[in-house]
Amino acid sequence: AQSVTQPDIHITVSEGASLELRCNYSYGATPYLFWYVQSPGQGLQLLLKYFSGDTLVQGIKGFEAEFKRSQSSFNLRKPSVHWSDAAEYFCAFVSGGGADGLTFGKGTHLIIQP
Amino acid sequence: DAGVIQSPRHEVTEMGQEVTLRCKPISGHDYLFWYRQTMMRGLELLIYFNNNVPIDDSGMPEDRFSAKMPNASFSTLKIQPSEPRDSAVYFCASSPLNRNYGYTFGSGTRLTVV
């Protein structure tokens, strides 16, 4: 079955430190992949997306993600986190045909330590 | 563009009452999606429309749930009768035909059924 897994429910990072959030997908072909961020009480904001081409994609707020077909992964990274990055992060995908809605992972809650 | 607009932001209702959630997608977007977010189940796709036509409603949990899209600028999600287990945040999202532009989410409706 098609699915996306975020292995880490919670991650705590010190302000200024680097960040990597993991995402693995299960799909027979190359999916369209997304990372969204949700601040408390807010909707979901698109950080970045991957459809094809360059496997390293840049997004908003200084985030980037790398698509690795061999590992079925699409990990999110940021070189230096800010306290305002504390939020819930969701990895999501849609089939390559793009005909369906997004399938989301369970999310990773990011905590920033001062 | 004002983005995807959902109303109300919060709804508290008594068990057995009818609840109607509303969504105005971004003008020109071809697809509209309804999602439900709970702690236990995460983000679930309930139903989506293409050019006002329901395409896949397999995520609708029960016959108590129904959704309509009478025109390109308006959709409703109705629960009748409501039950406490329907308490959740309901999101509406829209996207253009070219998914390269991503999916834009509304701010959500937090439903509490007491």
C-alpha cells in the first residue's frame, strides 16, 4: 500500500543547531513529495516540493530536502534552526499521476531549546 | 488572492445536531479536498472534487458525512447527526490542475461535539 512514514514523533534541537527530519515513502514509482509545516492552531503551509529533476530542492524559510530514490527517502534539513521553527512538520506524497489527494505522514513535532 | 477560506474557525455543537462546514477555494483552482485531523489518526483525506464533481469519497467515514460543491467557489461538508467522535480539525485545500504549484490549505475549522 502507498504510505509515508515519519519515524520521529518528537525531535528536540538547540537553537542555532542543524536539523534533519526523516521521511520515507512506500510507492512503486517516483511520487510527488511535499513537506508542510503547521504552527499551533494554524493551517498547513507548504515548505517545498519535489516532482522531478534536481534531487536537492530548496524551500521557504531556509529549508531544503533531498530526494533519494535508493533509500525511498525525502529528508528535510535546515543548517541553523530558529526558535520560530518550533512546529509540527508533515511529509506528504501524491502518486506520480497526481490524480489523488495528498497522503500524509503522522508528523514530527519539533521543539527548539534556547 | 485571499487563499482558501474556511468558516467557521470554531464550532461547538451538541451531539445529534447538524453541522455544516464551509470552504471557498482559490479562484481558478480545479481541485478541492476535505481533510480531517485528529491526534489518533493524523491527517485523513475525506473526499475530493475535480471541477465541482466528486471524484473519490472513499475516505468519508460514515453516511452521516456528506459533501457538496455546487459551484467552483464554494463547498460544504455536512455532518448529520454529529457525534462526539467527530470532534477534530477539518481542513479544506485546493490545487490547480498542474500539481506543480502544490496544494493550498485553509486555516481549518475546529469542531467540538459535546
